[in-house]
Amino acid sequence: MIVECIQWHGWLQNLSAVDPSPLLILLTAMLWGALLRGLGYAEIHYRWRGVPSRLYRDHPEIVLDMPFRADPGQPVPLFLFVKDAHQYPVELVTVRIQIISPTTGQTTHAEYPLNKTITEKFFTHTMQISPYHFRSGGEYRVVAELHYRCQGEVWRIYQDNYAAISHEPFTVYISDHPVPSLPNLYWGDLHVHSNFTDDAIEFGASLRETILCAMSLGLQFLAITDHSYDLDDAEDDYLRNDDRLPKWRRFLQECALLNDEFSNFVLLPGEEVSAGNRRGHNVHCLVVGNRTFYPGQGDGGENGLLNRPTLSLKKLFEKIHAAGEPVVIAAAHPLDKPPLSHRLLLNRGYWREMDLIHPHLHYWQILNGRINPAFYEGLEAWKVALLRGRRVGILAGTDAHG
């Protein structure tokens, strides 16, 4: 494998390997196909024709979730999400929770009767857990148990109904103090996905529940940056695109309505656009505040191995500039190296030096959910860029997905 490197004033950046050959791509696809046949495709409903899935179930996807942090003396939201009940109707019976104190080990209990039949494509319900259960600061463990009826039987699940993942209790940290506050200081997350990101691999939470979760964390704003290859889908089929963009239009409308409803919170609508870097690999670019939709289907997996970028970064920047909208443009996780499977099957790459110095690029999102080597590489590269006179900022975001 050939690796090339460049020197940025003492900073050595690995620019990765040469492009994989078409033969290697074909062999990798065949290997993945064999693994899928042996192990099953890891998604509860989506199946390749003729490929068995050990995870497939004729139940809706059911997920309980909660924030990892909350302020003292405030109720803590517990969210319930039910997906695809229009195909697999379900009756929700009750939710029982156990809250385990970090100091005494004492367990308290609460129950939330539901008794509701769900037939919607995407259903959400929020339960507020009383501060009574969180009497002091520290990290609590929460066990969420749902009873539901489906296919004529009663089922009991903990946290979710996925067969092959951990069902460990939630942990929520109750802070002794609220998030620090100063005049004109606002806390937020600039890279978040919602249930408008919806495909065979992932889905996020609804916008309202995302706001409630963010407020529990002490945030005042969010940038919702769903994938461009999801926002151009038909409303009823994530494998089919709709040039009329009904999903994008509904996304903008919901953001506007929620901004009116939550006067002390701001949703910034945007996209995570898939575009081509200097080598023709798919990378992700955050565009925040746009009303114009920018297409990017290259790595959405909707066209098999046809994974060329829809637009190059250069063309994307030109289109944004021509639209004349006051937007923020940021390189999403620019130096995170995609795994080999993503490189081979989705033609994914990462931002190169010449991509990052484009004058229309405002920020680099170097912190993407966790401190890792890509963060430190990005930080060093940013320092070098500043010393070279480049005026560019840095951002952080969780890149929260379902």
C-alpha cells in the first residue's frame, strides 16, 4: 500500500492510500455479500431479496432513550419512539422504570400507563421523570421496561427491541450546578441529525423530542443537519427520490413552527451535504441556514456501487455563493478517516489540504462527538492554517444519529 505525506511547517499529515482498484471493490462487495448471507443484514425491517436476516422481526422498531445529563431539581425526560407501526401495528401497555441512586444504591420506581394502539409510521411519546427520583448530584442508572402487545402476544423489552445489541441501563448525570452562564453566551450543538435522516441504516429522533433533550442538557440552540441523500427522498419510500423535495419542504416548515413554539430555543435548519473532494471521494459538508436544497447522493447507498459524488466541493461552494443566502459552511469531521468498507463500497474519503483552504469555507468541525486522533490532527492543522494567514474558525458537534 502506497502512502503519501506532506509537511505543513513541521506537521506531518497522512494523506492516506492510493485509490482502491475496481477489482478490489468487486472482491470486497462479494465478501460482504457472503457475510450478509451467513450473518443476516443488521436492520430490523430492511432486507435484501434472497438474503436472510437473523435480526428481521415483524414488529415495529421500538426505542426508549433519555439525555445523559440534566440540571438539578428538574424533571428528566424519557423518550419513547416507535417506527414502522403502519406496517406492524402495536399496542403500548405500560412503561415501568427503576432509578438507582449513585450514592446509596437505593432503587425507586415509577410507572407510566399508556394503553394506546399505534399505527403511525413514526410515533413519539415523552414521559417526565420527577426530580423526586434524583435527590442529589451524581450518575444515576435508569432501567426502562416497556410492555407491549404485537401479533397477538404480550412482549417485554428493556431500552429497545433490537435482538443483537446491549440492553444496559441508561446513565444520566445529575449536575450539582446548571451549565455556566454569561451575557451573550449560548450553548448549542452544530451537527445533529433528526428523524429526517431515515434510511436502511439509521434514523434519528423527532425534532420536538430533540429540542426537549437539548434543553435538558442545558443547550439553547441546535443545528439540524440531516443527510442530503435522505432529505430528497419521497415521503413514503427512502429508496426513491422525489424531485419536488416534499421532505425538505416539510423539514423547513417544522423547524419554523418549533422556533415559534419554543421562544427560548433556536433550531437552525441545514444539511450535511455529500460532495466530492479533490480526489473524487465523497466527503461531508455542513450547510446551516439554507432554504435552497443542495443535492448529494454519492454515498447514500441508494444506487448500489454507483457512488460518484453528485457535486464536487468546488461546484457546491459555487452554488451556495450564487444563491446569496446568509449561511454557515463547515467541513464536517474533516480528518476522520472512513473505515475500509466505507471507502470501498461508498467511495468515502476525507478533506484534503486543498479542499480545506477554499475561501468560501467558514469553519472546520474538528470535534465530532469525541476526542480522538482526528481532533488533534485537525487542531494542529488549524493552527498551521492560522499561521499562514488563513481566516477560518473551528466548530464542535456531536453528529448525533439514531
